[in-house]
Amino acid sequence: MEAKFKVQFKVNSHDTDRSGNLRPSVALRYFHEAANLQFEASHPTLDELRYEEHKAFLLSRASLSMLRPLHAFEEIEVLTWSGGGKAASFYRCGEILAGGEVVAKLVSVWALMDLEKGRLCRVKDTDLGILPLEEYPLEIPTSFRIPEEAHLAAVGERMIRNSDIDINMHMNNTNYPDMLCDYIPGIENKKVLSFDITYHKEARLSEHLTVYHGAHDGVQYLRTLRSDGLVNAEARFVTEDLF
């Protein structure tokens, strides 16, 4: 199998916002689904990893850049590939093309958890059956610091409900961009150019998150805290006014 795996999609009209632009969470979902399909076409599949080897991938960090908005019914190609990794960090990269033009880029960092032993798997000790390609459309994301100048303040609470939960029994990582955007002031009149999210601690069913927001130098910063006081996620969004 070639290192880069290609999947074709058509943008679903229900996945666009009030301005007709593809929602950030859906862009992330396209990348993840393409990666899932690459695993499905190879061995081990994700189901084989989970049910036979008792391992599961958990997203640690994601950086996504939208070069232009996508709209309902556009035909797109999603390219995905393994970027290799180091230590216990597995890199996954991707690009979305429309009409042969790159319109979105992703680099994400994952951990592979051994569910029985309760520890992380190392890249050098793991054979995923997919040829890695050390080609990165964006910089490999690292943990970032939210500047004090952003003056984070609590802006709301969010309860995790059944519709948020995935097979890992916590809020699915693709739900975070839309959830966080809901707390950016005036988001209805903006488009997202890029986002970086660091996933710190999972949010399980019935968890109450407190959402904090601030801005500095044109960047929107968000942090969510669990009810036990631990940081659930941190994010920064770059947006642009629609008008």
C-alpha cells in the first residue's frame, strides 16, 4: 500500500454553519475518517488493535489550517498518511484537496494505549502495517502556553452528554472544535482559519466542564476544566471576520 491514502467525499449540507462554511469539527472528522479507512484497508485494523491486541489510539494534539472555506456539495479528496513518530508519539498527517487545490492541512499527535497493561506503546516497538512518510504539511504540534495577556475568564459550563461519547467512553475529540467555537464571542460572523488543540484529560459522560475564554493579539484562547479542577483541553483559534 502506498504511504498516502486517498478518500473521496462530498461535503454534506448539514455539516455547514449559518454562513454555509464547513464547521471546524467536520473538517477534523474528514481527516480522522480517512485515517480510519486506511487502517481498515490494512492490518491490523483498528478493531483488530482494540479487540485482539487490546490497544487504542488517543489524540493528544491537533493542528488544522483551513486555506479556504469548504461549502455544501463540493467534491473533495482527503489524503492521509502516517508521519512516523518518536518515543510514544505517533504522527498522523493529512491534506484536503478541492479541484486539485490544497484547501486544508492537518498534523496530529496520537498515543497508542495498551488497555490491559495501562501504559503507552512506543513507536519503535509497534508495527501498524502502514508505511510511514516523514512529510509534514504543518509543524508538528507541541503543547503551547496560553499567555497571561489573554486574561482568561469563565464564560460558561458544558455538560458532557451521551451524544458526545464515543467507543472510548469519553467525549470524541472531533466534537471539541465546535464546542469551543460556541464560546468565541461573535463566532457567527467569523470563519476559522486555523486551530490548535491540546487534549489533556478526558471528559466522560455527565462531566461538567467550565469553559474559559480570552483573546490576545488577534488569537482566541480557550481552556476547559473538569469538575475535579484538572485541565480537560486547551485551544487557540485564529479567526477572520466574514464581512
